[in-house]
Amino acid sequence: MESHHGSLKTLGRALRYRRWNRKMSMTKLADKSGVSYRSIIAYEHGVAQPSMRNLLKLCEVLDLQVTLTPNEDIDRLEY
């Protein structure tokens, strides 16, 4: 199973790839989503975990879907 740090890096890569694929700057993503520029940097670099609210905002702008997968550690949510 992937570590928590590893899953943050994976999420960050997915967000960055989708943003680049849509030819969107971080500033434009921040403006369209209402998520701060600094937060987007942290998410893309895998050093911070977005709140569910921010994740949903980013996914809406980037046309991504969120899928939650339960794991054996019920106290920790991974996405």
C-alpha cells in the first residue's frame, strides 16, 4: 500500500498533469477554483493535503472525479 506521503505526491502529480494538459497556469486555476495559489503549489508538490472542499473545487475546474477507496486504516482517509 502507498504511504500517506506517497499518496499526496500522486495526487499532486495528477493535479499538475491535468492543469498542464489544460494549458492552465496555477494563477488561473486559483482564480477559477477559489483555492489559493499557495495552496495549489503545496498540493502539486505533495507537501499538503487539500481539504475535501478544496479538492472538489479543483476537480470541478479540472474536470476530474474523486473516488474514495476504503482501506484497513479507517481513521485515515486517502484519495
